Amino acid sequence: MEGMIGRVFTGFALAGFAFWTVLCLGVWAVVALGGDLLRWLAGLALDPQAGGIADSALRFLEAFGTALVAWVWLAGSALIAVVGLVMRKAAANATVVRVATFETRGWGPAEMKDVTPPRGTGPDPDAPRLPKP
């Protein structure tokens, strides 16, 4: 039972890692395309001498954004891996409680016993309780 639950947690961790990677790749693509677009716009709007300064500043910001995305991806991936490992270990060490009922043990419901005393033995239940004078 523990192996199956552990594999479920491993599957969720792998799916989370894949989703996180695709999400970070999308953010990186936005940073890269945005940097290219801003450099192109700066080249159109500014004269060639000022465009060189703006171009280098925008390249720096694009490189900084790429590094930031890479660090966020690395931290998120490490967190997903640690949580997946902890949950897998917790599932391996979990205690399974099984409740046994009469039906699972094969006993079935108990038969009722007749506890009525037979007639003729013991005091007569219909006899008066008070002594006769």
C-alpha cells in the first residue's frame, strides 16, 4: 500500500515540476521577447549615440531578468523536489489501520439464544406472591 501512495506523490511531484518548468519557460520567453522589442523601439526613437546607451541598459535588464527567472525556476524546482520527497517518505512511514468486523472475519451475525426457563421447574410464575392466611 505504501508503494502505491509513494508513486502517486512522485507522479504529482513530476507533474508539478513539468508545469513549473513550462511556466518559467513562458516567463523567460516574455522577458527575451520584451527585451528585443524594447531595444528595437529604443533604436527607432533615439538617435544612434543615445540608442547605444539605451541598448546596453536594456541588454543588462534583459540579462538580469533572465537570471532572475533562472533563480526562481531553480528555487521552485528544489521546493517541489523536497515536498515530493517528504510526502513520499511520510507515505512510506504511515500506519495503516484496518478495522475487522464480524463479516470480514467470517463469523457472521450471532444467533439469539432462548433463555426462557422450561415450565415445571422453579416457582410458578402465575402463583400469587402473598402467603395464604
